[in-house]
Amino acid sequence: MKNSTPLKRKSVKHGLTAGNPRNAPPPPAMRYLLSGILVIAAATALYFIGLRLFSQVCCLRADHFFAKGQYGLSAGCLEKAVTYQPEDDRLYSRLGEIYFEMVNSASDPEKAVSLLKQATAFYLEAARLNPLDAQVAYGLARCAVLRRNDPGDTDVSQPLAHFERAVRLRPHSIRYNYALARQLHEQKAYARRDAVIQKLVSGWPPAWHYLKKEGFWSDEVRAACVRGLHSALKADNLPRQTCMALSGIMAGENNWSESLAYYQKALGFQAFQNTAGHYIRLAELQLKTGAETAAGETFYRALHMAKTGARKSCFQRVYGLCRRETAWDLFDAVYEKARPLFLYPRDADMLAVRSFMDQKAYVRARALLISVNEGEPVAAAFYWLARIAEIRKKWDEMELASQKATVLAPENSQYHLMFSRALVQLRKLDPAEKAASAAIRCSQKASPWLYHHRARIRWRVQDYPGALEDWLRAIRLRPGHAAFYAQAAEAFQKLGDAKSCVDYYQKAMTADPENARYKKRYAALRPFARE
């Protein structure tokens, strides 16, 4: 009994394996068939993946060449990509774009026409593969606009239809609506143009800033913009930008009260975006409406808000606006209140000096300049003191002040010129010539007037070759200025070159044919040129 049990278990196990056909291995032929199917499926998948991979590599190379402006190489890469993915509409669209770009760099008109036809063909194939691509419709429209100028091209579709199709596919596109408005204007469909512009501005209020620079800007277009902006405001679409745009339009019509109202409303939206520049603009509009007190408070608020490093430029804008409006009392009030805000108060003081100079309040300007220099001396302060001394004809004061300016700022050409002018007035001609040479050397840009100034000094010391050299340089820098030719002619006459003298007087008369003195001098010197 003990030995029978293991034998029974063994026989049962063998019986289960042999008697169950579901666990039997498949026939060899079936295994080979299944393996073959799997291999074919994997190979097919790898083939198509490989094609797509090769196509993408070609596209990457095409983008690289396109970024460098090498359109021919870019097109070649994409055409190779098409051989791997012939049903990819994006490749044809990209080829159309590249060939369109190549039109602008074509060497001759025939080549340009050929490239344009190729671009159109690629766009048409892209449209066939994907009729819902708005960019393709836009590309066809641009091609049609250019092909319309070719009289020999009989297969030309109207660009308007393509522009309208692009807008239907992407109704809120700024670019497509903008292009459609231009095309409608060219076809004199003004009512439809204005409707498109109204829709465009309603969807994107900042479009007004670009539309006002267009050649078709008119009262009708402006009215369409206003309607669009009001629609945007009603729909609460970018209310801040919308109100600023309306403010700008009203300002263009000198309707300052409405412009101010819209601008104040604009600053109420997203007030965290308000900067010092916004408040300076607000103060400008307040100034335009005569609210000087409110403008002064707003100017001060702008200066208080400005960063320390930007406060000087901000105050310069305040100065410029007050100067334009001749609101000097307002500027003085802002200056007195805002001066403690400056890290370097002399920055504000120097602008105050300029305002005093504009008002011809030379006594106040001089007193403030002396006060500025009581601390650390400032080159610009000495320059303005020299200007005041020149106006008062105090040549010694002018010389001293301008010399100090050149010492403090030796690379400033304007200060050397002022010093030279002071020395000329004092008849110190040799040092005046040296100062003029320093002004020329320090000038960042060659100036004909600096050479003219030094030439006149050299003329007075009878250095006629040097004077002639400077006037000839001045002529090269400003060839249309008649006085330089006349002065050079006189220098030639002093040097005994009668022919050149007459030639240069003739050039002077060409530049200034109504000048009687040139005519008289030319007539007097012409006989000597014949000898």
C-alpha cells in the first residue's frame, strides 16, 4: 500500500498532460506563420517611423537654413522631406512660404514670376490636403496680390476671395483681418473695409495705433475705430487699453476734456500698472485743459513715484512740457516742492537754470548757478555762467567760467568752443585757436561749424593755408553751404590762386543763386582768372 500511492499520482499526472489538448503546443507551421506576421508588422511600423524621422530631420535642417536666410537650401531640404511624407500638408505650406520669400531676392522679374508660380502651386497642394488651414489661404492671397501685377499671367485668382476665406477660418485673427481691410481699401469697398476695421479694433483695441499710420487712414477709418473701441469697452475687452486708445483719438482732435476723461478712466483699470510716465501724461492732459493746480500735483506724484535713477529724466519731461506750454510758474512750483526728492538736488537745479534761461531771467539763473558751485563745482554750471557772461558781454567772466568748465570736463567739445569764443572776444587769438582745435578733437562727430570757427581764427592771424584747409573740410562735411565756398574762394585769392578762387565763387553762386555779394565778387575776380 505504501508503494502504490506514488505510482498512482504519477499515472494521474501523466494522464492530465496527455489527455488535455488545450495545453498542447501549436504545430510548427502555425508558429512560423505567427512569427512572420509579427516581423512584417514590426518592419512596416519601423519603415513608416523611419520615413517620419527622416522627414523631421530634413525639416530641422530646413529651419536652420531658413533662419540664416539661405532659402534655396531650406527649400531643398523640405522638398526632400516631401519625398518621405508626400501627404503632409504642412510641408507644402512651408515650401510655399519659402518660395514666397525667395521672390523678394530674385535676380530678375522672370525668375520672380517663376518662383511665385511655384509658391502658388505648393500652397494649392497644401489646400487640397487640408482645406481648413487659414495660413494656406493667407499665403494664396499674398501670392495672388503679387501675381496680379504680371500682365502675362492669365491664371490669376482674386486675392480678396482668399483673404475672406482666411478670415472665415480664423475670424479673430488680427493679421488676416488687417490684410483683408487693406485689400478692401484697394478695391474701394470702403463700407466693408470699415466694418472689418470696426471688428478688428473691437477684438484688439491696440490695433488703432497701427491703423493710424496706414496710408488709408481717414475720417471714415477713424470713425470705424471709435465704433470698434466703444464696442470693446461695452464688452469689457481690454478696458485699460481701450480707454487709452479713445484718449489718444480725442487728443488728436484737440478734444482735451474728453481725452482727459478717458485717460483718467484708463488709469482706474489695473492701477497697479500705472507708472510715473502715465502720471506725467495725465498731468499733460490736465495742463491742456487749464487745470494747472491739478497738473502740478500730478507732476509731483509722478516724480515721487519714479525710481531714484529715473527721477532726473522724469523731471526733464516735466521741464519739456512746461516749456512747450510756457507754464513757468507751474514749473517753479513743482521744482520747489520736488527738489528734496532728488538724491543729487543739483540735477533739479540745472533744469531750473535752463528754465530761467528760457525766461531770460538771467539774474535768477546766475544766482542759482553760484549757489550750485558753492558745494562741489559742476562743469555745466560754469558753462551756463559763461553763457550768461556772453549775453552780458562780460568777456573776462566768460573766459574764466568757460576755462573752469574745460578743466572740470576736458572731453566736452562744447566747453572748449565756449572758451575759444571768449578768447576771440578778448583778442587772444593763439590760445583761441588751440581751444578751437581741442573742441574739434573732443567732438564725437565731425562738425563743419567747428572747422569754420577755427578757420575764421586762422584767417585773422593771416594763416591762410590753415584757414583754407578748414573751410575745405567744412565743405566736405556740408557741401551745400554757400558761405563755406565763398570763404574758401577768398582764401584761394589770398594765396594767389585766381582760377580756384573764381571756381569756388561759382560753386557758392550755385548753392545760393540769389546772393548779390557773391555775384559781384565773382564778376570782379573773373578777369584775373583768365590772365
